[in-house]
Amino acid sequence: MTATLSPLTIDNVTQFGDMYCIFPGSESESVATFDVDQLCDIANHGMSQGVSGFIYTRDCVEWFDENEDMIEEYLSDWYFDNLNERNYLAAICNDTEPCSIDELKTKMVWSYVELRAHDILCNIKHPDFY
């Protein structure tokens, strides 16, 4: 089944044909560009499945440091709008043990990418996602 792609209207996401960049303008923009199948895998199975460019802590820390404002604003808004959660950091770092700043940055990047994948798939009404 083929999805009909409509123009994307989600803030901070750039569409290149059948590819979607969730960190437009970043130094490693091509790494953060996914096709619909990859977005489905991310939305359905999460980032812990091993998404190239987002596996190692150092890579995720770099993504966070380069896009901190965009990530924090998006996650803060998303957690409040969808879960009425004001303390989104506690929701993301929900372990019983405190996590390090690098672990928190990794969890925030993974959460951001997973939620963006979901947003894009909902926006284009992809049939394999529903």
C-alpha cells in the first residue's frame, strides 16, 4: 500500500521528497533524515532498537548540544499538551536512580526523535502506522 504524501506543516521538520529531516540546518542534517519506513520503525519500536547516528551516547549528546533549545521547547510543550505534565524531565528520566546529564540528554534526544516520527506519520496519515 502506498501513502499519498501531503506537504508537511510541522515546525522544525523539512521534507525532501520522501525523506523527512527532524533536525534541519544541523551540521549532520543527512543523518537526521529518515524515510517513511524508518519513521515507522522509530515510532513503533523506539530509538533503543539502534538508529544509525543515534546509538552512542556521545552522538546523542552532540545532537542535544546542537539543538538544545528546539528539543527542550518541543518536549516541554508536548508533555504539557498531551500529558498535562509540567515536569517533563522527571517523566523522561523516570528511573528510580538518578541519571547522569549525558544519559538525560540521550533520553531527551531519543524522546524527541520518537515523538517527531510519530508527528510526521500522523501528519501524512501513513496507512502502515495506524
